[in-house]
Amino acid sequence: MMESGVIEASGMKKQPTEETTGTADVTEIRAWGTVTVLEESKRYRINRIEIKPGAHISTQMHYHRSEHWIVVSGTARVVCGGEEKVLMQKQSTYVPMGTPHRVENPGVIPLVMIEVQNGEYLGEDDIVRFEKEKV
């Protein structure tokens, strides 16, 4: 059985600090793919997001956090504040607080991104989802 905490390259176990919550490697399965929490604190969360080919997250916005997305592999079509851009591996984009946004995978391989959320409040109830495709 694996203990909680992170094993560093030296083999030493790294304990969660007062700043981090120790919730690393919790994966949620969604209809469009998966979200794995890599690290979390009071004011930031780092996620690994994988989006299936042809799938997308809902159009949404947040009042209390911004997001930064870095493409690890695949292709991302990002619509943010009404502007559309295509991102490839090693490219990134910033999503300001209060901005409607959406990401989709137009490719044929899974889209893998690292998402850094930053803000005063990171709760799931700060996600405003739009029924129609407002972006």
C-alpha cells in the first residue's frame, strides 16, 4: 500500500507543508476526459488535464481565480473572451478572472495540459457554466 506524500528523486518522502494540502494525484473522470490534482494550496491548484479527441470542457468563467494553461501534448483550441486561438505543444495561454472561456481538442490524439489555478478562492462553486456557447 502506498503512503500519502510525494517521493522525491532522492527517495526521501516529501510531506505536505502547511502551505500545501497533500491532495496530490487525485483523478476525477469526466465525460470529456480526466483532471488530476498534482498539487494544491489555499491560493493555487495545479492540475493535469486530459481531453479526449473531439471533446471540450463547458464554456465557463470564475469570479475568484485566473488560470494558466500549458499544452504538454496534442492540440488545444481555446476560446477566451471571444477570441479563438490554437495552441500546440509547449505553448500556453492565460485566462483572466471573470472571462468566459473554453478549451477543446480538435485533434486525433489526447490533449494533455497543465493548468495552474490562482486566486483567493478555488472552490467548485466558483464555476459559472454557460448553457449556450457564450465565449
